[in-house]
Amino acid sequence: MARSDTCPACTGHVQDPSTERPPHWLLPRPFCVAHKRTALLPTGERLEAALDAASREAGFPVEGSGLSYVLNPVSIGGKWIGWVDFAASGSAVYETVFSSTTWAEFLAQHTRDGVELLYTLDALTLTGPQAVEPPATHVLASRMLWNWQFEIAVRQQLHARGIQVARSLVEAVAILGDADRVLEIARDMADINAGRVTAKELPKKIATDAQLAAASALPDPLGPEGGEECMRWLQALARRRFAHIAKAGG
């Protein structure tokens, strides 16, 4: 195996969160191709083999960014916890620097835009909650709002099946399809309730009772209640993400 000077597993170097000082953020390093091939899904199945098998069964490549919500985290070499970032036609596996339980959390804590937003929210929270703007008004928060909402939609589908992780890649794809459908219905309902559109302006869509119930339960990050819920999530994440800086006295 060719050694990579940037791969966490090749170097054996672990980034220490306590050494981070703003604005020099600790960002995750990708695993090399050789170590990426050893990635194991939460089910214990090898990621690469699962993708190949699912693509053969489907008759087309199984790919897309949504897979990151249902196939993470992965195990590398039995020692490292990695997070797979799926692009349109490929993927990369990144190390965990700050503990994350979902893909939305990982993105918020490990991407530069996400970290800068969390740091801003953390600083504003310390000066008084009234100083914090709803996340929907913050330019950096837009993507995180939808990451958070889609994560909840995915968790709904897992819960409806009585599982915590997808038991196969085929099931993972089905979960994503159902979550997408519920999210589409929820956004239409939110637009109607907020007066942004009328029901007549939207194309007619057939929805099951289960889909309507799930959509009704999905928080709207652009609405007052959903916005507050998302803000609480972001603020709690920010406190956790920057706890080491608070302990160091800033």
C-alpha cells in the first residue's frame, strides 16, 4: 500500500481539537484511495462492494449526495471513524475531528462555512440571545437549514421501519426516495400555510396518509417554530464544537 502524507490512517496522526484557535480551523483530511476501499458500513458490509452490488441490481450507478445521510458513519481499519461525502459520480471519505452523530452535524462542524457560522452563533449567544438572528436570515445558514430538515426526514423514515440504520444499500435508496417525497410535500404545505402560494398554483400530487402525516410532523426551518428549533440545534452544536476554546479562555 502506497503511503499518503495526508491520509490520517497512513500517517497515524490524530488532529487534536484542543489545539484549534480561530480563525485557523481544524478541517478533516481525506483518507487515501487504499484506505477508502477498506471502509465498512454500519452494517459491517464493505462500502465499495455494497455500491457495486446495488448498482448491478439497479442496472445503473447508485450515486448521489443523499447517500451521505443514510450510509454514514463508516469504519476505516477498525480504528478510524470516517464520513463519506458522495458527489454525483464519486465519493471521498473524511476523518472525524469533532464528534458527530449525523451527516448534518458533521457538515456543520467540519466545513469552513459551517464552522464560521457556528462560531458566529456561539459568539453572539454569549452576548445575549436577543442578538442572534434566525438562521434563515443568515447567508451561511441556508444550506444547513435544509441539511437539518432533510436529516429529520431521513430519521422519520428509519423510525417508520423500526431501524436505526439502513440494512442494505437498496433499502437506503428507498429511504432517500421516501424522505425526498415527504420533504417535497412538507415544503408545499409550508408555502401554502405561509401564503407564499395557493393550493391551486401547485401541481396536483398524490400522497398517502403516512406521507401526509410525516410531512405535517416535519419542522419548517423558515417558520417561527421550526426556525427556533433549528436555532436551538445550531446553538447546542456551536457550544459543543467550541467547548475547547471556552476552556482555553478564548
